[in-house]
Amino acid sequence: MSVQIRAESIAGFQLQSIQPHLEYIKTINAGRQHDATSFIPSLGRLQPFLRTLLVADGTVTLLLRAYFDEPIAVETTAQSGWVAETALPHLDLLVGDNAFFRQVDLIGGSTEHTYAQATSVLNPAALPPALFAALIKEDVGMGEVLRNSARGSYREILDIRVLGEERIARTYTVTLDKRPAIMITEVFDSRWF
């Protein structure tokens, strides 16, 4: 089943860039409770730090900075608002609800390695306006904003899977005030770990 969306009139936004990500998240079982520890047995062949990143509920940008001992730049590659034409149960989004799509690269400031790519779908109705505005600033990672502005947030890892020989992804939701507000998929380039 194809996920149907229509973009708001935002110049330069490529609607087709959302479609593969939405198809991917449709394969994740909605409503099932997940425990990050349940993923650990399947991660044994990975390097220890990559295993840690995949099950961590902290700020990935900060963890990368500490591990690689270099600043990590957040480079926004795409973002736009759009209107869902298909429900997205992971975020309590219904047909006709406004949503927001954001994609960033996490790049080493010294090495210029792209350590990860993060793709996020936000439910603006579940976020206070000031927090939403802070989350979509182009040069700031969402984890940093959440750490500083949404101390009661909860992350639930929904899925971890290998996407290819050098790519592994994790998807999780961020819940604020008992309401899912953000769904993030981070794809790590395992060559660097």
C-alpha cells in the first residue's frame, strides 16, 4: 500500500524524497511495545560503539562528538511541511493532519565523514510552537534541543535493521507529555565505527 501525501507550497521541496522513508516506517509494527534491550542479541557482530549508539536513548550528536573527538556539524539536506493523505499511527497523525519532514547529515568537523543521516517526521500538533520552531532550525540537532528544552521526553526504539553492507538504521519515537511527537530514523555508516 502506497503512502499518499501532498506537499504544502514550499519552494524547492521534493515530495518524492519523503515517499521512501514513509514506506520504510510503514513496515514497522505500530502499537507494539519495544524494549531497547530486546535488540541487543542481534547486534553482536557490530563494533561496540555502534551497538551502543543503536540502543542509546541519548543525544547521538553528543555521543559522536565524544567518541570521535571532533565537533559534529548538523547539515539539513531537506525539510518541509506536508499534509498526510494516509494515517501515520506511530505519531497519531490522521488523514489531513499537518506533518513536517526533516533530513540531516551528521558530519565530522575535522574528518568531514558523514557518520549518520537522520530522517524525522514531526507531528506539529503534539509540540509547543516554540519547541517546534527550535526543532526545525537548520543547523541544530534535535537531540540537543530536546535535551535542553523537553526534559520529560521519552524515546522508544521501534526498529533496528541492516540496510546494506555498510548501513544500519534505527527508528524511534520521541514522546512528550505521553503523546508521540517525533519519529526519527538514523542511518549509520558502519565504515566509520
